[in-house]
Amino acid sequence: MKVRSVTCFFDPRSAQSYAHLDRLARLAQEAQTLFNNAGIEVQTTRLATVPFPLLYPTEEVSNAVRLAQSLEADARERGFAYLSLGPALPNFPESYNLILPMLEATQNVFFGGVIAASSEGLFLPAVRACAQIIHRAAALSADGFANLRFGALANVQAHTPFFPAAFHSGERPAFALAVESADLALEAIQRAVSLNDARQRIITALEEAATRLTARATHLSQQFEVEFKGLDFSFAPYPAEWCSLGSALEALGLPALGQAGSVAAAAFLADTLDRGRWLKTGFNGLMLPVLEDSTLAKRAAQGTLGVKDLLLYSCMCGAGLDTLPLPGDATPEQLEAILMDVGAIALRLNKPLIARLLPVPDKQAGDSVQWDFEYFAPSRVMALPAAPLKGLLKGDESLHLQPRP
């Protein structure tokens, strides 16, 4: 287990914004020391703001770019590796048009785009806008890597510590912990003699880890007078066999993830997570990022694991579609159809989901892909089972879907 990120949250509009920012920087530095001395590696410290349309509600591209660059410099000077400026918002429809130039003008800034919210429904124009962003961002570099820094958000709440979903709400600064914990699930399952034994081993491992993390986070909260929002134990993987959520699912008895039985395995692990007791924030669901998990990347390359499979696992309290390598010629209309499904699942099941899709320029389904990036495993481009929507689904409405009681 590692802390993927100590994610700090603040509102640059506050009269004390720079004082808050400096305090969060000291907290993040102290957190690294505190956790590392306890044998818990901290991989990154990150900073997230309120959604950027609230910072500068403008259609002026140049002003938005300067804002992003200025906040990126502020974060970098204080030791934060990455910055999230939060999502574009349907109430500010022009905000979606600002994301691409801000992506292009920055290096370590992440963004989102809201496509669905529980109180307001599935925003069809926002879905189309996010599909256009993904399509156009893929062309910003030869490998399509810019889309790593953009996610379409459905029913995602503030203070999720995993990027690109992170954003702040409220004036008071806060922090939360994103935990890389797929190894805990895998080890517990490998030692178990039954499903009940596996469940109890996983819960025990997570709760013991949560106790260690929370005690130190509470100390930091009191020391710096910054609110601690909680832990996100989403079984985040690392692209190595020892920290693969795909391997944990297969260790339950699956011949290969993607084959029949995978839904039951996903439901089992999601249910186990729900039973754990700790202060929760973010997803706390199954995180299945294809390129960040060696087993998922392998099954995608073999064709065993497909886009529809991952959508199905999202119904079992997964975290959505994450780091999917897709054909470079994927059209905005095809991407729109996929985003519609993600948004509908999030609303109908009242759960947070993200879609981070990576069309790879000049690549077709089945072509091999590999990035020079520590957190990505080699794989192949996945087929995109989508065609353009038409008829009523092409309207400009907000589609209201009540959660099933």
C-alpha cells in the first residue's frame, strides 16, 4: 500500500487564498515526512481548486490560459507535482471551450467536464462538448497523451482525491488521501481459503491501513487547521503484477477478466469495500484503469476485456472508464455515445463515475501501444463499439433519471 496522492483543496478567490496555499504546501511537505517515516510511501502531492469557471467566468481564452499558467506556477513553486482546476460546468457552457487551449498551454494541469449531476440530470450539450474535447485533445501530441489530463465527470462530488476528478467546494482549505491499495486486496485473496475469509481479510487489511493513515491525517489536520475529508480506497493499481486489481479479481477464480463470472467477482470486491469502516471521500469503488493495471492491459490486448465489459463493471460500483486506449479515428459522435452511457449509469445508480478516454492518433483497434510513462503498461488499442446517436438522443435537453429506489 502507498499513498498515491496527498491531495490538497483550496479556493483561490478567498481573501486568504495565498495564506491558505502556503499552509497547504507546508502540510503536504509534513505529510510526506510523516507518512514516509511510518513506512508508508507518498508518491505525489497534488493541489485542486474550485471549478475554474467559478474563478474566472469568461469566454476570453487568453485570460483563461493566463489563469491556468499562473496557478500552475504557484503550485509548482510550492512543491505540488500536479494541479487540478476542476471541471467545466453546464451553467457556464462556454467553459468547455476553454479546456483545450488551457490543456495545450500547461504541462501538469488537469481538468474535467461535468456531464451529469444527480440533481440536474444528464446534460446532452455537455456530453457533446466533452466528446469534442477528447477528440481534439488527442491531436495535441503524436501519442494522444493530453487526454490523460481530462476526464468527463458524472455525479462526482467535491474532494475526490484522485485526478482528474478532483475539485474543491467551500472556502475552508482541506485535504484527502488517494490510496494505492490493489496489493492489499490481491494479498488477502491469495491467502484466503473461502470467499468469506477473503472478504474479512480484505476488510481487516483496509481498516488497519485506514487506522494508520487516519491517525496521521488527523494530526496534520489539527497541526495546520485544515479539514481532513477522508480516504479513497478504490483499489488503485500500479502496472506491476503485485499491485494489480485485475489480478486480484482473477485470483478469486476467474479464468480471465472479461469472461463470464467477472461481474460476480467485481460485485464481491465492491461489496467488500462498502463494508469497510473509515472516513470516506471520493469513489471508494473498483478502479479499473486499463493502462495503469498490468493484468487489465494484458486482457485488453488479448481482446478478452472490452469497453462494454468495463461499462458493465461500472454498474457494480466501479469508477467508470479510465485510461482506455481507443482508435485514433474515433469520431466525436462515437465518443458521445460512450459518454452518454457513463452518465446514465451514474445517475440511475446514484454513484460517481469518470470517463478518461485516450484515442491514439494513427492507431487502429488491435495495434500495440506503449508510452514512456511509469504508470502505464503496454497494451493494444481497444475496439470502440459505438456509432453516432440520432433522433431524440441528439437533442439539447437535460435527461432526468431518478435513481432506482
